[in-house]
Amino acid sequence: MDGIRDNLGPLAGMVALAVGFLAVYAATTSYVAAAIVAVLLAVGVFLIVREAFPANADLRDYNLDARRRVKKVLASVDQIKQMAAHVSDSQAANSLLDGCRIVPQLLDQTRQQESTIFKLASTAANVQNYLTSVESVLEVYLRIQKDPTYFSNAAEQLAAGKEGFADFDAFAIKSIQQLNAGDTAGYAANLETLKPLSLPPMPTAVPASTGAK
């Protein structure tokens, strides 16, 4: 409804332009007179409608914020997908890629079902916080995977990371199912329960040998 109100002035102006031109041309058969009157009429109608139905500045600001947050989420999704390509465990990699496949669909569907209490901007913010934790865990996971002998509990760390990636995939699947069922309240509650992924405390890496002095 707000979007229609924001576009009402331009639309009314265009209609007035067309109607004014046709009416004046039919009466005078003069293109010049018809064009002048039509333009003046269109401008007048536009100004009147704009005053009667002013654009919603708050809505514009909100839409800009929502687009910015969605763009940030999509950038994180791309980053995780690139990093997932280096994960050697196929199940862990598949969990990451599947979650990344679903997240953009979540945002699209959230936009379609958005209401006064169910907002795209806040949803994207919650998802972004979660993706940031996924990225952080994945960075550590890849370091351990590359040099497992540098860590005394490498197997435990990798297993915890794999479980966390599966949780990410499970969150995405559950969320898209809730939205497909029209359960926006359940989806919002699901977002509120998100906790950052984490790995067990990581000991200091064993430094590479520098050779005999």
C-alpha cells in the first residue's frame, strides 16, 4: 500500500498528460497547444497528488536498509561457498553448500511475506550474525584441516565444526519449511534462538621448526 502511495503522484501525472493531450488535440487539432496544456496539467496534477499523498520517507529509509543488509548476507553466502570448496569432508562441505543455497531463498520469501511485525531487515540482520559465526568457525576449521598435527585435539575440533555446519543446514531447511507453511511466527522464533557456532577451545598452534641454530 505504501509503495502505491509513493508512486501515485507520477502515475496521476502521466494519466493527466495523456488525457490532457488527447482532449486538447481533439478540440484544437494543434499538437503544440495540446502538448503545452498536457504538460501543465500533468505537473499540476502531480503536485496536487504529491501534497495530498506525500511519499513515506521512513519506508524509503527502511527499504534502503533492508537492501543493504540483504546485500551483506549474500556476500557472506558467497564467501562461505568459496571456503566450503576447500573442505575435504564431503558431508561438512555439503552441509555448508546446502545452507548457502537455501539462505537467498529465505530472504526472497521473507520479502514476499513481510508484514508490520515480520521484517526483512531484522531477519537479514539475524541471519547475517549467524553467517558471521559460520564464517569464523569455517576459517578455524580450514586451519586445523590443513595442519592437524599442530593441534592436540584436531579430531575433536573438526568433529565439532562438522556438527556446527550440519546445524546451519538444519536451520536453513527448518526455516524454509516454516515459511512455505506460512508460519512466519515460527520462523521469527527460530531466528531468535540462533546461537553463534563455536569450536572447543583451541590450543596454540605448534610453531614450525626453524632448524638448528
